[in-house]
Amino acid sequence: MPNDDRLSALLTVLSSLDTEASATERGDLDLLDTAELVRRMNLEDARVPEAVGQRVAEIAAAVDGITERFRRGGRLIYIGAGTAGRIGVLDASECPPTFGTDPSMVVGLIAGGETAIRAAVENAEDDDEAAAISLRELGLNDRDTVVGISASGRTPYVVGGLRFARGTGALTVAIASNADSAIGAEADIAIEVVTGPEFISGSTRLKSGTAQKLVVNMLTTLSMIKLGKTYRGVMVDLLATNEKLHARSIRTVSQLAGVGVDEASTALTAADGSVKLALLTLATAASPEAAASALRDADGILREAIAALA
């Protein structure tokens, strides 16, 4: 428990946060029927995309910064506690199968470590040195990007991590659900998506969590698009790690190359399962070896490789 002075200061801070506010019109939730509860919660959730849309400039700046550092061999590292930390871990874990990236390219760090992914770790978010220790162990440098996520915008774990990251020259980005946040003040780019009081007061896994998920979706998806991980709006660097993804790879090659399933499957086999390489060989009639060389020269961007071979 904090001492009296710290408790008083914390209560003052919480009373100023939109995410901690109570909405007077929701005082009767426990009296409503289920259909009305669904309707009201859906109306609240519908406010989130609009709030995210108000931060287009900041999100675009973050995507460009992340992409530039990726091109120099840098990494994207999320830091957060509780729901915010889990969202970062989730986004990081989905990049390898979706975009064929090395697991070290996008990393999620959560206060309390892996145990905290599934269960609360008491007081972990209050440790303002823990994230810095983890970032130091990762060898953080000026080619990397650190994205701190905190609904309140004041989580000590995130504040300390961003402060350390700035000292290394890494790009720092803050995602918060309150304006003028402490983590925003520590970051090069502050993405403050103000979603207002939660459907259940203070439960920031709701609108705040949804906003965080939408933003991190953009950070990785759009930077990967700019790196050439998609072609005509389709994933072309996905890893076929199960039957569904293997079938999706065949379907992708078949549709984009305009060939039958058998021809698509044969091209994929010759390309060692690479959708991008299979598409390039079918589009240009180049050998897998020549196609692979052209892709390297084009930094993995399929359109440029097709143009070069054509």
C-alpha cells in the first residue's frame, strides 16, 4: 500500500483522467435487460474508431518512423502492463505467421513477465526500472522503436521504459487514452486516443483496449505493407505453418497469378513454399534462382521485382 501522501497524490491523478470518470447516464445498467445492455455497449464501442481517426497524423508519423528503422535492421518493441501489455504481446506474436518476419523483429514486453500474460502480477506495473532492464538486455539501440502502451498514460513501468529508450536514441512512441499523458511527454510521438469514460468506470480493457488494438494493428500492418509484405492487398510473405495457411498460400498464388490450383501448387513447391517467389516466377517465367535474386535486389518488394524482370 502507498503511504498517505502517495495515496493522496494518486487519487488526485486518477480523478483527472477521462478513463477513470463515471458516466452518469449509466447508473442504471444493472436494471436494464440484456438486449438494451448490448445496444448501449455497442454504441460506446462505436466511438472508438472515430477517436482513433483523430490521430491519423501521429499514427502515420509512427508508421514512417518504424518502417525507416525496420529498413535499417531495427526492431519494434512494445512495452505495457496488464491489458496494454497483452495487446503488445499479441500483436508481436502474430507478425511472424502473417508477414514471415523473424520473431525478434517485433517484440512484446509485459510488466511481470510471461506470467502476466495470463494472470495479474501484483505491483509489476509500478516498477519504473523493470522495462529499462529488459530493454537493456535486448541491446536496444538507435535503429529500434519502442512503443509504450498505457490507458491512463501514467504507468511507471512504461514511463521508465520510454525514458530509457530515449537515452539510447531509439524512436519512442506512446499510446495513451488520456490527453497530456506522462508517457506522451516521454515520447517522440504521442498517440493519445481519448475514448472517454469506460462502459464500466475504470475498466480500461474495454474502449481503451479496443483503441490500443486498432492502433497497434496499424503500426505493424502498415509498416509491413510499406516493406513489401503484401501485394495487391494480399499477404505474400505469410508462413504456411498449418493446413489452413498452406491452402491459403495455394489459393493466393492461384488468384493473383490467374492460374489453376495445380499450377499454383507446383510453383509453390519449386519456390520452397514462398508465395512471393512463386508469384514472381509465374509472372515473369524466371527461374526460382533468378526470381530470388531479383527479389533481393528489390528489397523484397514484389512489384519492383516484377518490373525489373519484365
